[in-house]
Amino acid sequence: MKNNKRNIISFISMLILISFFINCGGSKEVIKEEVIKEKESPIDTLNTEVKKELAIDKGIVPVLNKANFDEASPSISPDGNYIIYQGRKVNENWDIYLYDVRLDSSTIFYSSTGNDESPKFSKDGSMIVFTSDKDGFEYDEGNKSRDIFLVRLNNQKDLVKITDSEGDNWFPNFYDNDNKILFSSNVNDSEQNYYDEKVSLFSYNLKNKLKVEELAYIDYKNLSVYSPNLKAVAYTDIDKKLIIANISNKNNVIIVSDDDSFSGAAFFSNDSKKLFYQNYNDLKYTINIYDIEKDQSSVLIDNYKNSRAPVVYKNKLYFHSNNNGDDYNIYMKEMKE
């Protein structure tokens, strides 16, 4: 009898254990399925975004990356041997620096008591044009107006002052086979409001030293650039729209960007069919390219912080960014054909 009772108790205990394991196993499967469903979508989305970012910014390398030093606004000589740029120790005045690619070294090309900025090589590489406020008109405490200066690559002492006015003159560049320098200026703004400029585009003829107002009040605190064929000009208007206008018919315009972002023209491609520009949106700068014939924009540099001042030399895109910290440095990215 005792053995029967013992057998019955053992059998009941075994049934209870089997039931317990079955229930535990079932509930465990349900929990596992719920966890997978909750995490599956966000993980896939995150991976997609990461791949997208890496694909756009893949292959970017530093060209000039000096610590505690700002480097900005690069311009490449036609033979590729030099990069002219503005540089400074952090929180000091800007100077013009020349980087020798073959020697991998930089030296001061031009320095003054003021800020020397925005250097550009001529198409033949013999001249450099830049802006400086070294003897400008002081319109506010600690702020002076800027003028355009021209200097020879092999003779920095032979300095030519192209503009001399109380207005701001800036963003110079060579055009028309180095016969003209185009630049923006607010010299004809009667109010001379340096925080809300009305800007005109001027040309300076190097042969007869004649300065001419080409287009009036086309720009808003940003760069205006001519196409190489001199048939179009790109600029940002007072409504913050990036526009390409026909020179012969100023009413014939193409709107490149028309949203809440702020875009600024950088340069046209050599065939005048594409416009490179920088775009500020969602608290970051990107570098974009606009195909005029296709009416289509694409992003070239996306996640490098404050990427600006792009320039292309032989399918290499140069720009400055403070992606790795507070300092602005110059980077390069190989572009596809």
C-alpha cells in the first residue's frame, strides 16, 4: 500500500513538473518573438542610414590638417603644384598661405595687419587675387571694409590695389582668359548697411584698368559667380533663393533651390552645364552639384561638419570643414568621371 501511494505521489509530481516546463517553454517563445518584432525595424533603418552616409562621404582625406590652426578657401594652381588658401592661428587674423604639394610644406604668401582672405589663382597660374581689410574703412568697432588686391605669384611685393572705397568688396575671381576680375561689392548701396547689403557684381579689366558695374543688386551676403562661357551668373537673392540668370536676359532665370535652406554658389563646371554650391540646412552645410540640363541636384559631401568653399581640380574635390573639431582644415575627395 505504501508503495502504491509513493508511486501515485511520484506520478503526480512528474505531471506537475512536465506541465511547468511546458508552460515556461511556451511563455519564453512568446517573449522572444515580441522582442524581435520590437527591435527589427529600428535596427534595419539605422543600418540603412549609416550605409547611405558612408557611401556619400567615402574616400575623403585631409590635405592640410594642422592642429590649432584654421585653413580655408583653397584654390589650386593650374599645374596642381600649389594650393593657395587663407590660414590663421585660432582666433588671430587671416593671412594668405601657399602650400607646395611637391614639398608638402606651407609658407606665408602674404600677411598684413588686417584679415587677408579668399585667394584665387588666375587661369594661367601667374597671378593671385584676394581681399583684405588692412587699410579699409572702419564702419564698426573692430570691423573694416574690404578691398580687392592683385599680386604676382613670383613677386609678392608687386601688390596692386584694385578697389579703394568705403564699401565692402569681396569674392574676386578671374574670368575671360584672365583679362577680367569679377567681384561683389556694396559700394553703390546708398544706405551702406553692412549687415543687410544690397550688392552689385563688378568687373575690373586688367588691360585698361576699367571698373564696370555688370549686374545691380543681385546678391545677398553671398558669392556671385559667372559661368566660364560668360553667359550666366549664379547668385543668392534677398529671398535666399539660389538662382542662375541669363546675362543677356536677366528675366530668364533658373531657380536652383527654393526652400527654407540657404544656398550659395561656388563655381560652374568648365562646360558651364553644372553648378557647384554649398547648402545650409538642419544646422549643417553640405556641398551639392546642380545639373542644369537635367534640373537635378545631388549631394557630394554630406556629413562633414560645415563643409564649404568647394573647388575641383582634375576630378578631385577640395573643400574646408571643421569636421574633426573646432579647427577648419582642407580636405579632398576623389570624384567619379
